[in-house]
Amino acid sequence: MTTPVRVRFCPSPTGSPHVGLVRTALFNWAFARHHGGQIVFRMEDTDKERSTRESYDAILELWRWLGLDWDEGVEVGGPHGPYLQSERGDIYRDVLDRLRASSYTYDCYCRNEEVDARRKAAGSKVQGYDGFCRDLSDEQRDAFVAEGRAPIVRFRMPDGSITWDDAVRGDITFETENVPDYALSRANGDPLYTLVNPVDDAMMQITHVLRGEDLLSSTPRQLALFEALVELGIATSVPVYGHLPYVMGQGNKKLSKRDPEAHALAYREQGFIPEGLLNYLALLGWSIAGDRDVFSMAEMVEAFDIKDVNPNPARFDLKKAEAINTAQMRLLSLDEITHRALPFLKEAGVVGDPVSDADAQLLELAMPLVGERINKLGEAVPMLGFLFVDEADFERDPDDAAKAFDEQGLAVVQAAHDALADVHEWSTASIEEALRVALIEGMELKPRVAFGAVRVAVSGKRVSPPLFESMELLGRDRSLARLRSALG
Ligand code: GLU
Ligand code: ZN
């Protein structure tokens, strides 16, 4: 590529950020980083009613957590600011004036119901504006103004067709007779999204607009406007457009804000790691190789070619997302997992904040038992809680307890207690030995049956870290006390 690549992140800060939005940002990021280009981050908060500060903060928080960094834009500044659309009103008004002074636009005085009535009377199947005000006479215009009507500014779509070479889809052509002249501003002069999005791309010198397929139908309008912006000296060139595939949810419907799996921040709350979420989102429309789906972002950047993006809709598969996260977790060192799990353990009150020396010591001994078993950081909480909890607060999962402590289960717990009461040198090996002798040999039980009830008695759950090691960490007194309390 000859000119340096410049792409943009341009979310609308409305609501909780959607995984599709993050996927789009990730592909822009990988594309820019692959080409040594720049990323501009602007906030498209033109819709004042729907834009919120919470959403803005959530987006930035998420981007930072994921490590999707940017070179220019909100928070960091740069030569093309401001980067909040709500602060660019003067810029848009100036561009609108210049467009209005040209023949690319015209003032339109129509009311929606008048347009509909004309369409109906003409038996037209085409929706939208009919071009009525394209060539108003001075008398007609004066009459509208005398009625007190305020005009909106409409873009005059050129005749013929518009074709672009989509970076993902190849040639796409629209006949402009199917693309009505569209509004650039409201009657009160406020610029509309149709204007501000391409104007910002022009003024921020964006070279590649990579965005969701849902925006594809607006591209012919934007390309036509871009020609005008180039002509007026506002844009230097027209960007390359590429439309990334839809992200589908269950039942082949687009993943919508209403689907719980759509909310990107929820993954962080559950304890996905950024490496895992990014790796999974990368697979929504791209792959590094046919036989490989676990990779780092450095590898993605190295390999990313926009031409390899698959235009077909990508299905969001939560199971697969979790499996990828697990695979990425396994690549972290135990120290790293401990470090990242700590906020979850603090938040849940498993350890204090700051962590006491005793808890820190216990954690160091306990993490090796669970590090390879947890698929998300949040799972450290239920896995480790029983080791840290005060005896007075220790509780068992009621379902697991009901299942485990039937007649046989209680007999097992009693036998385990009696065998362990004789063990004085308390180690994993001696605990295991005593329990095997008493339960497997003595009671002739299968290990699953034998140790299941003991596990629920001491850990409170059917699923726990390895039993004998856990009991060693729990200590002799607490282990025996829990076995006794299980007996009621
Ligand atoms: N702000 C738009 C959105 O969040 C993105 C528009 C674009 O990428 O051109 O849907
Ligand atoms: Zn009109």
C-alpha cells in the first residue's frame, strides 16, 4: 500500500457494547497493525438522546482491557480533533454550508406525508423521497418559506450506478434509481448521521472503512457524498470500504442486544481473559489456518489479510468461545493466573483486600491445585472458597449434599472420619493411604462413590480441587470437623 493506512474505531456510545462491535474493532486493529498504519478513535455520539456517559466509559474500559490501542482520538488527542461528534457541530455546519452552496444538495421543504401521498398517487413501489424539490422554481420556494416551512438539506444522488470494490466482497453495484436523495440535516440545521460519519472519515483522512455488513446499504450514499467532498476540497480521496460479516446468534438470527451472549463486558465479569475473548472474536469471519484456531494477537497481526475475511455470516458459539478461552488460559503461567484471579477472589470475599499473609500463603499452595482446572478466572472463587472460609460460615451446596449424604454416603463419611482420626502425620500421601484402606479395601467401594461423599463433606461441592491435597491444605482439625458436621 502506498499511502499509510488509517482506520477508525467509531462506536456509538449507546447501551452496553456488543460483541459484534468488538469484532469489527479487532479486525480494524489487526488490519492497521499489520500494515503499520494508524487507528483513530472517535465517538459517534450524534444521537444525543441515546448516547450516554456510561456507555462511553464502558467502551473505553473494554477496549483498554482488551488491549485494542489507538493512536489518535478520544482521551489521547491528535491533529484531527475533537474526536467526539457532539463537539464537532461547527465543523459540520461549515461543511453543510459549502455543500448547500454547491449543486450537490438542495433544500427540501416536503413533509413526510406529502411524499407518501405523491408516491401513492403515482403508484410507485419505490420507498423514500421522490426528488420533488430537486428543481423548485423561485416562486415555489418563496411560497414554502412564506408558509413558514424550514428546509432540510438533501443530497442529490447522481444518475446511473455506483460500484465499489469491497475489500471483503469484491465488486458491488447499486443502481442509484433505487437510492433516493437523502437528508443531511434536520430542519433546525442539526447535521444528521448521514453527513457526519463520512465527513469525519474525510477530515480524519481515513483510508479504509471496515465495518459491519449492516451498514452496506448506506455505502452508495456515502460514496456519492465523498465524490462531492473531494470536489469541494474537503476530502483528499475516497476510502476503501469493506463490509465484515454479520454475527449470528441462535436460530440464524442476527445476534441482537437482547441476547445475553452479545454483551462483551459480561465475558470479563465471568473471568474470560482478553486473550481468550479476542482469539474467539477473531474467528468470527477469519481464520489463521484451516487446522488451527488458537493463536495470539501478535500472530493475528502478522497473518491478517482483509482478503481472507469470509463474507458469509459468522455464528457466535458460546461453547466454542469458552473452549478457546480455556485453551488460552492453559498458556498462562500459574503465577499469571493467580495474579489475574486475585481481583475475583477479593471481589467475592474469598480473600481480604489487602490479602493477609496467611491467605497469600494458602493461595500460593492452593492455586497449583486449580490452575489447570479452571476455564475462566471467576471459577477460582467456587473452587477455592471452601479453603478460606471460616468454619462458622462454611456451607455445602444443598443439592450436592442431599445427593451425597444418603445412608451409604453417611456411612462412608463416618468411616473416613474414624480412619483419619488415627492419622497424625497429616500429608496428602497419608490421607490418601488411610482413606483407601478404609473405604476402597475395607468397605469395597468404587473410588467415585467412596471419595464423592468425603469431597462434599469437606469442600461442600461435588466438584472441587483434588481431594487429598485439599484436605492437607485444610488441615487435620478442620477436615475432621467438617466430616463430623456432615454427620449432623
Ligand atoms: N457508529 C456506527 C455504529 O456504531 C459505525 C458506523 C461506521 O462504521 O461507519 O454502528
Ligand atoms: Zn422536498
